[in-house]
Amino acid sequence: MNFFRGVMGGQAAGPQPSGAETIQKLCDRVASSTLLEDRRDAVRALKSLSKKYRMEVGTQAMDHLINILQTDRSDSEILGYALDTLYNIICNDEEEEQDEAAQKQADDLGAQFTDQFIQDPEHVTLLLTLLEEFDFHVRWPGVKLLTALLKNQGPQVQGVILVSPMGVSRLMDLLADSREVIRNDGLLLLQQLTKSNAAIQKIVAFENAFERLLDIITEEGSSDGGIVVEDCLLLLLNLLKNNSSNQNFFKEGSYIQRMKPWFEVGDDNSGWSAQKVTNLHLMLQLVRVMVSPVNSPGATASCQKSMYQCGLLQQLCTILMATGVPADILTETINTVSEVIRGSQVNQDYFASVNAPSNPPRPAIVVLLMSMVNERQPFVLRCAVLYCFQCFLYKNQKGQGEIVATLLPSTIDANSISAGQLLCGGLFSADSLSNWCAAVALAHALQDNLTQKEQLLRVQLATSLGKPPVSLLQQCTNILSQGDKIVRRGSKVQTRVGLLMLLCTWISNCPIAVTHFLHNQENVPFLTAQISENLGEDERLVQGLCALLLGICIYYNDNSLENYTKEKLKQLIEKRIGKENFVEKLGFITKHELYSRAAQKPQPVFPSPEQMLFDHEFTKLVKELEGVITKAVHKSSEEEKKEEEVKKTLEQHDNIVTQYKELIREQDAQIQELKEQVASMTTQNEQMQNTVTQQLSQIQQHKDQYNILKLKLGKDNQSQSNSQGESSQVNGLQTEELTQLREEVEELRKQHSLLQTQLSDKDALINTLQSEKAEGSAAGSDNTELLKELEALRSQVQSQSAEITQMKTERQELLRRAEAGSSDAVSSSDGSSDAAKITEVESRLAAQTTETEKLKEEAKSLSQSRAELEQQLASANSTVAILQTEKTKLQTEVQESKKEQDDLLMLLADQDQKIHSLKQRLKDLGETVDDEDDLDARDQTDDDYEEDEDED
């Protein structure tokens, strides 16, 4: 023990051993001591030396320490010392007094020892097993050691944990630890574990991480919480960023709704702590991760819808319009609102309706644009407002129309500031950054919207008193081409780039705007002069944009101006610039270093205002037009004609294909309807089959029950034949059956009378038919109905005869049973009581026999009535046949008479024609011929003369 006192305590006599020798002796003691106390003291001594002699302890003692972890699992104290020692030699603690070289050396040393530790994956598995120990002195240093390993060699340690059984689940249990120190260090461990590993992120998320983390954030006070809330938010960002599976799980779990209370702010927002600012900044980033433009469009739209429905967007707009909010939080809130409304029509409409709490109230868009064109506002805030305006107009033709409408003469209100007035003011202000932002914002109001491009041509600007107003397009080109004071302001590269981007966006895919642009005689010479000059490095971008603008004038030219047709513009380029030189200058745009940076993401993020040159949507336009403009410049007129013919042919083919597509759609719709009908009919058929099957089964059940009852009745008759009581039961049964027979006979009588009534009605109908046999069509239809009803009567008679036959057989069976019962009763009777009973039975049998005879007579009368009905039916059928024969004859005679009339008419027409021809011939020969009118008049005169003679 004197050795340990020398190491740990006071000075010993003699020369002192060096640090390496002491560590070697301690390692030997750890390896060779049999007593646990000795090993524990040696490990504690190594722990105290591990920071000062990090290299020596790491190189000599690591294997012994790992062996302690494997063998001395029962003693928590020695495990804690060993874990602390390993942590000290692996962890890279950043010390302020260390210079950069020393810090780099320490980092290299930590990475070296980490590689040595994880060389055997079982060591990491062992460490995960030790984390299951609840003892504070084991679990806490184990968490810190694993965190240090992940910091130094993250991917390798992640791979070992990923393949370890229940490895991630053991680490997730740390969040449920009641000791806050372990829980908080567990958060740091999970942060390192989930970095850049999608598989582990998914496992952690499905281990209910979202629920636990959100509960911790709520318990710690949300945005007012401390560093623990920050750690939870960082872990949530790790789990959700660029992980579509976790984002979908977060949305489907309704965790977006739990984010709304984070953004509830009061009226007094002054004096926010630095921690609250950090927490709220991370919360806003978490919202942006869910609706980032890099996510899939479907997932983003779904999250945007959820944020609007739960009121999160409304809460963010409240922060946006609140007073006293720190500038960096306001900037991040603007960016967050931008991405929540980007491409979502419902959210964009809501944002357009938000008003700032001012007097009078102003739309939030107007207030934000006032900040954008104000050069005194911070640069990052102005960029955020521009991004918000771009997101508001993204795929929002309604919003684009509203912005452009504020510039039109009919909608301008002189008493209020509109978005269009602010954009025009920024476009022509002295601040080049305002010029660029206003130009880009106005270009987004025209993006992919031909209607608004044409509408903006109507905008007129008053330049100065006494001068006529000029169009907005003309004013933009004047700034670029004229040489007065405006040019000196517009000579700045940023202003000129912004205006050229606006003009390119405006006239692209709009032939009317191209015509308006070319109508100004100064524009084309200015562009050719700019392109052909040899300017400096800064002006190359302006030359490229001028080439792009001139190329758009060629590609979208409808040849309506004779001086600036496609062919003449190409000849001008060939003479003044040269085709190769033109294409080279056009390529300056995409070769610019800031072009690729702007093309990466929609948000305008620039380190300084001077580097703010390109817009993301404009880079898409350049990429789309560069190739087609190059081809258009190199093409000859003949090739263009051929292309136009090909285009026409393709359009015709497209029309034909469209017609066929419509026909196919109609046929598909018809097929779908037929399929639905077939499906419904199949369903009905199945239902009917099921119904029939059920009815058949019920009929079969009734048949079985009937057979069983018949068998039971037969057995009862056989067993009751030797007793008087059984005879009385048979008589009782017979009495019940006779009563039933009486009821059936009564019903048959009623049916018989009904049939007789119907038959008399039919006789009357037949007599009516005979009297009206000239009306053939009516008689035919009535005869058909009569035949149907007679057929129904015949079937009813047959069914009644069958029922009568069945009643006869049942009556005979009852008589047989009654006779058998009476004989048995006589043979078994003795005494005076038996004789009385027999007499009573005989009297009842006689009465039943009499009643049976009556039924027979009634049945005979019914059969006779049926025979009479059949005879009457036969006579009615014969009468109907006679009537039909007479009707046929009459129809034949009518047709023959019509035919004869037609023949006579033909003959009369021929005779009239011959008479007319003969009269004409007589007239031609000079003979006097009396016309029919003259003959009629002469006949009338002769008649009058004869009447006068008669009177005399």
C-alpha cells in the first residue's frame, strides 16, 4: 500500500519514478492482483493520471481497462473508474489555452485511441451491455464514453450499433431515465448517433422518439426552456432532415399539431433571452424541414395543409406582424412562412388576406415590400422578404393577377400604397439592391403567365411634368440605353442585370411583348453594340444577358415587323457580331460562378449584396432557352420553313391523336358503365340465386317436417289401436281435419261463384265484340286479353280440381282410420260404460259420414260447374276464332278495294293526258276547241234555257 500512497499521496524518500514507469507498475498491478481492492485502487490511480499522461495511459492501459470491463462486472465502482479512464484518453476536450496545432494533435490522439478501441466490435457491444446497468457510476460514464467514440469515429461506431441486437433500443431507454444528468447526456449521445445515418434515424423514430422528445420539450417549458430544449430540437432536426420516411411518420402521428403552442407569443416581446432566441430559431427550422422545397411535392403539400388546418400558419403570421420580435427571429419567421405557403393555393390565399395591425390596416404583403425596397433595412431581412414574395407568387396565377392589377391605370388608388407602386418605386430608385429586388419580384409576377405579360404592356408611367407618359417596357429599355442621369444610376452591374432578367422573363414566350420591344428603334442597335464590344470581366455578364434578350427576340418573333423579322435579325447578328461570337457571349451566363450557386435552391442566400446577381427561376429559364436560341441563330430560312412544315404536320398529328384520345376516353367511359351494369346485374343474379337457394332449402325443410309428421302419425295410430283413449284421440284428429275440409270447401265455393261472375263478364264482352266486329284492331286486342284471362281461369279450375282430388283422398284416409278405430274400440269394450262410449263413437262416425257425403255431392256439383265452364270457354274460343277470320277477310277486301281505286285513278290520269294532247294537236291544225271552262259555261247556259221553257 506504500506504493499507492506514493502515487496518490505525499512524497516518498529517494528518486521519484517517471510517469511512464508509474503507469507501467499500475498496469502490472491491475493485471496481476488477485484482490479486487488492489485492482480497484490501481484503476483509480490510472484515472487520476489519465488526463496528464494521456498518451502513456492510452497506449499501456487500454487493454487492461477493457479486460476489467469484461471480468469485474459485479463491482460497479471499478467499472466506473475504468469507464472514466477510457473516456479521459478518448475524449478530445477543447481547451481555450491550447493553440491550433496542439488541438489538432489532441484530436488525432483521440481518433487513434478510438480506432484501437473499436478495432474489436465486441468492445462496443460490451459498452452497450454496460449501459443497461442502472447504477449511476456505471451508466453515466458509459454514456459519455460512447458519445466520445461517436464524435471521433461516427460511421464505424454507428455500423457496430446498427448490427448489435437491441442496440438502438438500449440507447433509447436513456430518455426514460429519471436522473436528468443521464437523460440530458443521452440526448447528446442520440444526436451523435443519428448524424447522417438514415437507417438509425428510422429505428430511433419508430422507437417512439417523437413522442418522448415532444414531452420533454413541453415539460421543460417549450421556447422558454433551457439547453435541454435545444438538445431535443437538434435531435428532432437530425431525425427529420432529408428523411422522407420520418417526415411522413411525424405528419401521420399528428405531431405537427403539437408544434403550434411553441409559437404563442405575447404582446410584450422585449427582453428575450439568448436561449429563447436559439430555441425559437430551431423550432422554425423544424417547421421548414417539413415543408422544404427539396422534399417531394406530395409530402410538402400534405404538411402545408396540416399546418393551415391546425392553425400553425396563422400563429406564424401573428409573429410576423408582432412588434418587438428580434430581427433574426423575424427573418427566420418570414422564411418559414414563405415555405409554408409556397405552391399551396389555400395558404397563399390566406396570406393575401393577412393585414398588419396599423391604422389604417395594410396588407402584410405591402408592409413586407416596404421593408424590401428600404435600403436601411438589414440585408438578410430584405432577402427574406423577396423570398416570401416569390413563394407567394409561385404557381399562383390569382396572386400574379392581383399584383399586376395594382399597376394598371383603372385600379390605381391615389390614397393608398399598393404593391405595384412599391415595386415601381424600387425599380427606379437610386439603390441598386432595390432595383434588383424589385425587378426580380416583378419578374415572378409574370412567371409562366402569358395573360399578365400582355396586361403589363398597358402600364403607363409619368416620367416628368409636361411630357407624355411612357410604358413600363419603354422605361426599362430607356434605363438601359439612354445616356442621361438615369443611365449613370443604371450603369451599375446589379441594376442592369436585374432589368435584363425582367425583360427576358417578360418577353419570353410572348410574341406581342417581343413586337412591342422591337418597335422601339433604339433597342436592337443598343443590344448589338453591347454584345459586340470588348468589355471588362464585370461587364461580361451584361453582354451575355443582352445576347439572351436578342436571342429571345429571334426565337419568339412572329415576323409582324418588316424591319425586324427573324431572318433580318439573324443577318444583323452575322454582320455586326458574328454567330460564333454571339454564342460565346451567350455562354457567359452559365459560366458565371454565381449562376450555379443560384441554381441550387429557390431561397436567395448571398453572403453580401454585391453577389446578389442571379435568381433561381431565371436560371431555369436560361437553361431552357440557351440551346434553342443557339439552334435558331444557326438555322437558315429553308430549315426554318421545313421546321414550320414539320410543326404543322405534328400539330395535325397531335390533333388527330387528341381526337382519338377523346374517342378512347368516351369508349372507356362506356366500357366502364357497361362493366358497372354487368357488375350490378351479376350482383342481382347472385342475390336471386341465393334467394332461390334459400327458398329451395326452406321447401325441403317443410317436406322433411311433413314426412316426419306423417311417420309420427302412422306410429301413433299403430300404438293407439289397443286403447279407447287412443281411439278418441284419432276421432279428435279426424274432427279437426274435417273442420279444415269444411273451410276449404267453403273457400272453393267462393272461388266458384267468383269464376261464374267472371265468366258472365266474359260472355258480355264476347257479345260486345260480336256487335262491334267491324272495329278490327280493337277487337283483336280485346280478344287477346280475353284469351289470357280464359287461360288464367282454366288454370284456376285445374288447380281447384287438383285440390278437390286431394281432399277426396284425405277424406278416404280419414274414413279408413275411423273404421279401424271403431272396430278396435268394439273388440276391446266390456261393461255398460264401454257400450255407451261405443254408441257415442258410432253416432259421431255417422255424422261424419253424412258430412262426407255432403262434401262428395258438393265436389260433384263443382266438377259439373267446371265442365260447364270448359264448354263455355271452348265456345268463347270458337267465337274468337270466327271473329278473327271475319276480321282478316274484311282487311283483305279493304286492301283490294284500295288497289282497284289506285288502278282507276291511273287510268283517269292517262285519259286526261291523251285528251289534252289531242286538243293541242287540234289547236295546232287550226280547229276551234272548247276548253273545259267554256263547256261548263255552255252547259250552264243550256240548263237555264231549258228551265225557262219549262216555266212557259
